[in-house]
Amino acid sequence: MSSREGGVALDTPTNNTIRYLVLESGQRTPIVRMLYEQAENPEWVYLFAETEWQLYLDESPVILKAAQQSSEYQWALAGLKNGQISGLILESEGSFESITKWLRARLKVRFDGQRQGLLRFYDPQIWHQLAPTSKSGADVVQRVIYWLGEPGSERWHTTEWPDPLTMLPMPTLSETQWQALNFANL
């Protein structure tokens, strides 16, 4: 996992990459309402749609495809920095569908032996605790960018070619990841 200071989230994406955001509201206002206050026709889907958590769409994060200069992207950056919203920025050359599939495949994980549950890996604190490894060309996502730190010392962090979980035979947390999540103040 690498960390970079400065305007990482404002840098021009590399090569032919596209920016996708996984966002959830840090307030009582639903994220979809907040999104439509910023853009007339944003391109988005519920993360929980077409999963076993579809009944919880009202609580679902959204996956947003946004041009870097768009009003919804600039709103999301400001919201991430001020804590109004929470989430990750993903860079990929893949399609919206491939990003959605990548994200949904990691929602349900095995942990602590045989137990299974929903993993909120799209929360920057949890993503950070997972300590994803970097494997060049590992998958669909080329870079994950997230805002994290103690109050007053927050900054942008990045993970290049993230490999956050063991995927076979199903997404599984390692013992180290399980312990890190258990002992973190989340």
C-alpha cells in the first residue's frame, strides 16, 4: 500500500482510466438525494442492487461514474474531505459494469473460520485496516484513492493495483486482516 500527499484525487487519471466513486452518506440525508442536488443526470447504481442485500437499498452506498471536472466529482471530493460522505475513488480502464461486478464480488466475505458477513470495505478506515497488497495487473481496479487520517492531519492515500482479499474459493479475510479489523477503533 502506498501513500501520497497532495492532490492525488485531483491529478489527471493515468492512461485511459476512468474515475468511479463508491459513496455512502455520513449523515442522515440519503446519498442519492445528495447526489441529485449536485447533478441533473449522474451515472450511478446502488452497490447492494442485485445482491443478497438488495432489500437494504435505502442504506446502500452508490457507485458513481464521474468525470473529474464534473460538479458531482468536485462535490464528492469536498464531501470526503469534510466527512459529509465516506467512500473510495477507483481508477480503472474497465467498464462501469466491470467495476460494479468487482465491488459486488467483495461484499460478502468469510472470516473467523466459517462465518460470513457483509464487509464494508468501501469505508476508508476499513480499507486501510485491510492493508490491501499491490499486484501489478491484479484485477480491474488500477488505483484506489481515499481520504484518511487523524483530525487535522488527514490526507489522500492510494493503493496501486489493489488486491484486498483472498478471492478463492470465496472472498476471505486473512487472520491478520480479521485481527486488524477487530482491534481497530472503527
